[in-house]
Amino acid sequence: MINLSSHLMKVEFMKKFSVGGIWQRWRESYPTNGSKADDAITVFTGVPTMYTRLIQGYGAMDAELKASSASAARQLRLMMCGSSALPLPVMEQWETITGHRLLERYGMTEFVMAIANPLRGERKAGTVGKLLPGVQVKIADDESATDATAGGELCIKSPSLFKEYWKLPEVTKESFTHDGFFRTGDAGRMDEDGYYIILGRTSADIMKVGGYKLSALEIESVLLEHSAVAECCVLSLADKDYGEAVCAIIVPEAEAKTRRQKESKPVITLEELSSWAKEKLAPYKLPTKLLVWDSLPRNAMGKVNKKELKKSLAGQQ
């Protein structure tokens, strides 16, 4: 979190992520009497999981606390999201609560920042924006350059691109194309307006099922629209018929879980989920396996390590 005091910028790092602590810090910054604290937070940046948790925390508040929390959050100058693709339902929920359309952008340590939605102008939901000045992008699929709208691995060339990995010449060589573009390992595509969409990591989020290449992030974004789904993770698991099958791991909404338990019913079944999703997803994108968990295993950045999770689930099959 960032605050401005006496025209000097100050960055606050929390020892650990605290939903209640963040909402409280915003309320302290902007009390309901219309005043503003001297050390008020003006900018907030987080990863998608943080915003999901903040939305859940907001939902658990009483009406009075919701009103003061939403009012305080609306006073911040800017809110940003990065590290991984932001699901559209999360962006829309956050905008409804706080009035902020999160500013998404795309970067890596190797080149800092390359693509971004504008500070002023249209921030297109579901995208990370357009190329920054001086940045070039090539989208490659199976070692060959393709039309940028088709989708493939994002390859970046920019003025801020690093030179090499320290004392790792082979890794450096493998990380660049023959014409000097850095291979990001992220799959993406460009839409009709020139905005870029991140489809996920090529090693974890791009699934090959029944001859189709599917984006796990696209399916996750749709499933998160279901009223009974609080969080979800989509990955592919071995299947004897199709080679790989779409598996959805769902963390249910607390209210939906309680309601269904009172009815002595599972919180959601594969049949119910597929029936609901068939209006939003092509048949070959529908999950054919469903797991319902209390939580998803995440690292310190709030990301699910799909590689390790896939190995663990494969060992249980």
C-alpha cells in the first residue's frame, strides 16, 4: 500500500496479508466524517487472490461496516492488480463494491513492464492492456510465428529487456528466439482492439484435451460466475479416452455450502455445474471431473502451483 505524506511517497508493506487489516487501514485513512488522515493510503496493488479474499471479507461485514468500508475504498486514487490474470467476475465484483476498475498490466523481472491498461482511458476488462512505447511482441506457437489474434507464447522485445541470466549461458540461449525476443512462457493473444489477453502459463494453464488447446484461465473465469463457487482451479488430468480431461477443483461459497448441507445435498455436482456452464462454454471445454475442497493450496504470492497439484492428483488416481 502507498500513502503520500508531505508530498513524499511512502510504501507500506504488511507483515502478512490480512483481510480485516487492509479494510481497517482504508477506513482509518478515510473516516466517515469526510476527513482524510495525514498518512492516508492513496494507492493499493495486489494479486487476484487478495482481491478475492477482500471481497469475501466484505461480504461477511454487517451493513454499517460495508458502507464505511466501501466509502473508504472509493477514496483511493488507484488500485492495481498483477502477478497473474485477473478473473473477470472478480474485477466486476470489485468495481461494484469500490468503484475502482482495477488497472491490470503485464511484466516480468526480465523486462520490467511491457503491456498495460491506461491510467486514464479505457481499461478493458479481461485484458492486460496495450503495448507500452518501444515494446515489440511476437506470438509464437510451436516455434513458428503466428497471427497475434490466434494465441500462442508471448515473446517480448523491449528497451528494458535484460541481457542474460548470470552465469547461465544455456538457460539464456533457450530463453530467446533467434531474432532476440524473450520467451516469457506465458500464452496470450491480441483481441480486435489491440488489447492483450493472458491465457496462462504454457506449462500449466494450456491444456490439450481431445485435440483442442484450452485455456484453464478462461474456464476458471466462467466457473467463478456460478453463485456456489468462491474459488476454483482448472487443470488437466490423465484420461484413458481423451489423453487429458478437464478437471475443476471448487471451493464453495460458505452460504451455499451451509444451505445444501441443511438439505443433505452436496454443495454442487458435476452434472449441475456442467448443465449451468454449457450455455457459456463450448462442449469440449466443460469439466468432466469435479473435486470440492475447503481451500486451494497457494504459495506466498497467492498462486496455485498447478504442476505440483497435478502430480499429487495423478498419484491418487
